[in-house]
Amino acid sequence: MGEEEFKCGGFKVKGNRVEINRNLASRTFDELGPADVYGLENCMRCGICSYTCPFWLVTKRPIDVPAWRTYEINKIYSMFYTGYGIVARYLRLRRISNKEFMRWTDSAYNCTACGACTETSPMEIPNWYTAILMRRILHYSGFNYETAEKLAKNTKELGNALGISNWKEMASKVGFQVDKKGSEYLYIPSPLEIQDMEILQSIASIFSKMKISVTVSSAVSDPGYYAYLVGDFETARSVFVKVLEEAKRLEVKKIITTDGTSYFWLRWQGPKSSGVKLPIPVEHLTQTVYEKYKQGSIKLSKADVKGPTSVHYSEFLSRLGGVEEPVREILRLTAPQFIEPRDSPSSHKLYTCTHHLELISEKKEIVKRAREYVINQLSRWGSKNVIVFDPNCKLSLGNAIADKQANFDVTYFTIILERGIKI
């Protein structure tokens, strides 16, 4: 960049120097808890985390070792929040170079935030989280990808990341009651689910079969996690708060979601990021169905879908969200000729798909290459139909099929449940 200078978002890049002001640092780290600080301060940079990362396995670049991102974020943290770092900053012993910073955009998005690196880290370092913090800095400093910024802008200005404008009409068309007060559940959809009318119809049908009262809000068509995953925490937090406001306005008892990432965001990361205590329970549909099944309210039988079947678990639902048993038991009961992975849904031995990165067009080529690890694993199991629990996973595997990387079908779990639930 020579002597060209950029001043935006608290960054000043000139020559080989990157200057960061305290305002940017405080905004970047405003949601850190004790476990996050532990992770930043105690990463040994041993690199073991890289062996479960499909991006590093593809590129073998140092900047794609998950711990590299943690170390880079730790530089900023230590320069403002540790005694040694503050002194080192004034003495110019600790800094971020222009060369390092210009590699951040590429590195930050070579991560699906699946959490496998944390599972394999000897110190359980949340390297997936530091990738999100890195995107936060890119967002504020003006160096984020254009398509990433569009997702955030759509969420802020149009209410959802994909810019869908007719949510109320689509919800009514498949049978949802819109803005009905006093229902038991408020259903929060994913924009990708809204785009697929078959999925949306199956969700409405499941609620009807289980005879539970559900409403949707005309004001909420996105849980907010896309904005979070591209670094716009403020927009994501505002959507999360809006969800809670709508739940209160509509006088519901619980929030329910069918999207694995949405569950993780609404149940765990949203409350943490916003600092707002969750006032009512959040459930994933598999938890609701499993409880009804155990109570004897419904029966589950093999669904009429193509077999043999296998599964690609949602890491956000299992590894990061903590929901395992309902998913496995439901599949055993409803998936025909089910080939069950030996490892638990949270295991780092199960590869991540490329998830939300499918929406970042600048990453198209590396995303296609990184997909191959999960595709090869799923193909080895010999199933003809892979069941998924997250619309981002469905998008990823669907793109793999379109790119002729896979020769199996992909079925969303709500289709299985709709056909497998018996009263």
C-alpha cells in the first residue's frame, strides 16, 4: 500500500504500520467473558487445532491455522488490556503490521465457526470465536467482504439477511397464524427456510399434527445470526432484542426454531452478546418433538423418503448448542435404512460443511474445495440421502450436488418429521 493511508473504523494503515485506537478495541471486546479471555491469553499456538479444519487441510497456509487468528486478536487485546501489552505497545514491541492485517479478510472467512478446533485444542481454545472477532474488526474498519456487508445491511434495513419482503404473505399462505396473541410458541424462521416453500409448508404441517398453538411475527423474519457471523454485532443484537420484544408482545410461553444456527444464536450467543437475560425458553423443533414422543402424545415411524439415509449434523445445534439426544433418537425412529455415524453429533471427527460461507461469493473457489472433506466422509458411508438440520447445511450440500461433487440427495429434517409423525 506504500504511503497510502486509510482512516476508518478506528484503524489507520500507513506504510508498514497499523494503528488501532482504544475505541475500536473496546467495541471489539465488549462481549468477552472469562472463558473468552482465558482462550485469548492461553493459546499455545501448537497448531493441533488445524487438523480438524478443512480450510487449513486445503491450503496448508499458516494464516489458516485457527490459532493464527487467535494470536492476531490476542495482540490487540493485550495491547489495551494487559500491563505487559500496554507497555509493549508504547515501546513499539508489539504491533500489527500492514502485511499481517491485509491477510485478515482472507483468513477470517476461511472458517465456518463450527467449533471443531476447540474440541481438538489441548487447552480448549475457542479459535472459532476469534474468527468472528476478526470479522468484527473488518466490519468496523471497512475491509470486510462486500457480500458479507450486504447480508448485514439487508438485516439492518430490510429485516432479514436475504432481503425477503413478503414474509407475512408467505407465512399466511402455508397456514401460519400471524401476530396471534396467547399462542404457546413463537416460531422464528431462517431466511433460507422462508425461501423454500416446501420446507415452510412442512414446518407448519408439523405444528398442526402435534396440535400445538404457534404464531409467527410479521416483524421478525430473521433470527439475526447472519449479521453476527459477518461482524455486525450491533445489528445482530438489535434483532435478538426484537425477537424478545415480539415474544412479549404476543404473550407466548416459548420461542421455537427449526434452524440449528438459529437455536445456538437465540439460546446461547444472542443473550451473551447483547447482555440481555433470556426471559423465556428457546427450543429447537427436535426437542419439542422428542418430548411429545416421550410423553406418548405422538408416535414416530419411518418416513416415506429415499433410503438408505445418513445424516450431516448441525455443529451449531450439537457441538455449540448442546442438543444431541433428541436428534439421534428421532433419526433412529424416522429415517429409513439409517446409517448412523459411530461418533456423537458433537465429535470433531465429523467434518463441517461450508455453512454460511456459501453466501459469501468472494469465497466461492475455496469453499468448493473445502466442501470435499465433508462430501467424501458422507459418501464413504454409502447413503443415498443425507438428512440435515440447518438450512445453511442444506445449501452447502445442495451446491456440492450442483457442482457434481456429490451423488446423494439432501433432505431437510422437517420433511422427515412431517412424514414420520403419527397421531
